[in-house]
Amino acid sequence: MENQLRRAVESKRNQLINKLINMGIYKKDELHLFQLTLSDLEEEYAKAAGGKNSLRQAK
């Protein structure tokens, strides 16, 4: 079960990283996207996509 959750989180992180890269975002402050947590990536995607409602589209 733990490995399944870990894979799901990694998959979601990778999806968000790819979406942000496609939007031209490669870093947040001085950190590369792969260094961010899932929560940080979700927050960054919501900002880039134009608001909280856009986060649903990323899921």
C-alpha cells in the first residue's frame, strides 16, 4: 500500500512538472521543479493556470 501511494504521488508530481514546463515555468525562486513538494507544485500550477479552479483540471 505504501509503495502504491508513493507511486501515485510521484506520478502526480511528474504530471504537474510536465504541465508547468509546457507553460514555460522551470523554477520557483531558486529551486528547480523536481525539488518541490507535491503541494508546492499544485500551488504553483494553480497560480500559473489562473486560480484555484484550475487546480481541478490538473487532477
